[in-house]
Amino acid sequence: MTTRTTAEWQAADAAHFLHPFTDFQALAKKGARIITHAENIYLRDSEGQRILDAMSGLWCVNVGYGQQALIDAATRQMQELPFYNAFFQTATPPAIELAELLAEVAPPGLRHVFFAGSGSEGNDTVVRMVRRYWDLQGQPERQVIIGRWNGYHGSTMAGASLGGMKYMHAQGGLPIPGITHIEQPYWWLHGRPAGLSRDDFGKVAAGWLEQKILEVGPEKVAAFIGEPIQGAGGVIVPPATYWPEIQRICDQYGILLVSDEVICGFGRTGNWFGCQTVGSRPDLITFAKGVTSGYVPLGGVLVGERVARALIEQGGEFEHGYTYSGHPVACAVALANIRLIREQHLVEHVRDELGPWLAEAFAQLAEHPLVGEVQTCGAMGALLLVKDKSSGEAFPAEQEVGMLCRGHCFGNGLIMRAVGDRMIIAPPLVMTRAQVDEMVALIRRCLDLTLADLNARGWVA
Ligand code: PXG
């Protein structure tokens, strides 16, 4: 790679690189921030500025940057066998070993894996697999998959359709047929309904699934898909009653439960998988991101006994797969990554240390005049910015207060994401106590700067 000035990088970037989820013209005017190096939880940009990455890249660098074991695993595998496929009755050792190891760390009953290249591809596989399963059960009319508004399941045709981002559906004629949505279990959005505790609300929100099943016709419903904790939707932690009730409803109607763990998997919530934190027993688990800590792309689906048995024993050929299903380099990196998570006890670290530290720090941030509510779960957290703390009144959407706050974070060496006015974090799981303190001090400073900014604009009461 050549060395260029920031301006030179930005010019070449604007001339040729179409970025994901980006207004190309606006970015070309402003110029992208060029990230050149990273170590542990810190990034460095082309201007030499150090940035604390409280988003783990994009929810994925669970073990932090610069882990030699992963680098060595990739190097060794590239030298030995950089690629071979798994299509024509062949396999490679890393893919076999990874399938075996995933079966070990997965919740009980999920003993098979189908590999893909990303979370989106994993969810495309889910759609194919769920529908194939019901065909094999002699119930081909069971086609409908129920997702949730403001859920995120990727950006392919199937992934974006399962997801409930309306602005995505608006481009490209989505959702594809046979996918429908229910409301999300977001207490605050639903107006903190009077007389209804969070736990009662959780049951009401799960009940929307039953209503939808009855509306569609139980004999037509194939599966329900949800993230244990919504990530891209704004780190929305559902009431504790929600998932057990969802599980009960899925059981009652015999429909498959899919837990999309692209963000929640591999320690993020303080267990290996988020379903173990929220109390569901999925038939299928989508994974990606944290499986390799993002060092190389890999995704896939963990398959429970009910579906695996049908596919294996009755299925014949499953007409589906990707060139990179079981890519040996990606699988070798995933093996090194999972072993490192085990050796460094990172799941326990999140459960017993990092999670409680973040919960405590966020409870203190809740006292800030701009913060309406805080939520954390393991190594994820959200702060909701509100105009009026006592009433909970929101800022007008067009003021884009979240983006304003994110700008202050960017300017002050902190990466935090804004989803509307929810400021969210999902830091690397290796974070120490001192680093939590450093991050929280930065967050506090950025909240203060945002408040001063809003005062100057006359946007706060
Ligand atoms: N499922 C979930 C739950 C995700 O969070 C995907 C599927 C798709 O994975 P791939 O690997 O195809 O991107 C994701 C991805 C954001 C953001 O803005 C979140 C994701 C991707 C891009 C941006 O928070 N999550």
C-alpha cells in the first residue's frame, strides 16, 4: 500500500469508492476519515490522531486489534492452503475443526453448521433452510417468516427483507414475498405505557407475535426471526419477560425460532450466545462478525437437531451454498479467535467484570441533563438523548441531535454510534477497568459539549 496525504486519500476515495450506506455526494464534499492503523481498542487515522473505538469496528472486533494469534493463523493457512471449496464432496481441515468447535461452544442441541461469508448471507441461508425444512415436513404452505420493525438482518435481498428498516425497504422493492413484521419491544417508543410495568410490556410485545401468527394463519407461518438484543436498531434491550414468552408462542404453534446473533454472539452479552442471556432456545442461530473478530469475513448458521435431522435424513441435496462456504483462511482465523476468547476467559470477563462496570458507569451517566434513559447488556450500551429529562420529551427528528453528539465524539477521539438520538457503544470485550473509565470520561465530555452546543442553538429548554 502506498503512503499518501489525507487529502490525496480523500480525493481518490471520492473518485472511485462507493461506500456502504452513504450519501456519496455529501461524503465527497466532506472527505472520509482515513483509518490507517489499530492496536487493542484504539484506532489511528491518517492525521495521526488516536481514537478509542467504542464500537469494535462495526460490532465485530471482540478480541481487540493486533492479536498475533489470529494474524499467525491466517498467515499459516494462506501458506498451507489459501483456498479450497467444500462443494464436490471435499472439505478442508480448518472448516471441519471449526464446525466441531462451534458445536462445542453453541447452546446444547445446535450441533451442525452451514458456513457463509457474512451475516447477510447467513440470513439468506436461513430463508432457504427454513422453507426447505417445511417442504420436507410435507407442509410447503408454511412459507411466511415473521421479523420485526427496526430489526436488522443484513443488506442482501433476503436480509433486508427480514429486517424492518423501512428506509431500506423503500429502495429496491422490498420485502420479498412471504416476509412480514411485528412491532419491536421498545418500551420508550411505545410511550412507557401507564400502568404497565416493563415486564408486563414485554409480554404484551411478545403477544404481537401471536396476533400476527393468527392473522397470517398458523398453518402458513414457518419461522420467527429476531436479534436477542437489537443492535443496529439502537441497542434496544427487551424486558426480561419478552423472549421466554416469544419462545412459548413459537412452541405453541410449532414454528421455528431463529436467533440472529451476528452481534450478540461470541461473548457480547456475557454468554457465548445472546439467546442464553435472554432465555430462548432457537432452532437456528445466524452468526458472523465476532466469530472471527472481524479480522476476515465469515458468517453462517448454527443448525439445531430438528432442522438438521430433516435436512440430513430426508433431504437429499440442499441446492444452496457459496464459493466461500467454509473458506479455510476464514475458518483458521475463527478457530484462533474462539480459542483466544476461551484462553482469556473473555465471556466470563464480560459477564462478571466489563458488563457490571458498564452498567454502573451508564447508571451514573443517566444523571446527565441530556440523558433520558440508559440501557446496557454485557458489553453493549445505549444512552437516549432527550430534550426534557423530566417529561422524556424527544428532540425533533430533523434536529439530528444524535448526529451532532456523534460529531463531538469524532472530534474528541471517541467512536460512538448514533441511531436517531440513541448513542450506542459495543466496545471490544478485552476492555480493562482503566479503559472503561477513560471511555466514560470521554462520553461525559462529549455529552457536555453537545449540551453546550444545543444551548447555543436554543434547542434545549
Ligand atoms: N444480522 C445482524 C443482527 C446484524 O447486526 C447482519 C445480520 C448482517 O451482517 P453483514 O455481515 O452482512 O453486514 C448484521 C450487520 C450498524 C450496522 O449501523 C450493523 C450491521 C452492519 C452494518 C452496520 O449498526 N450489522
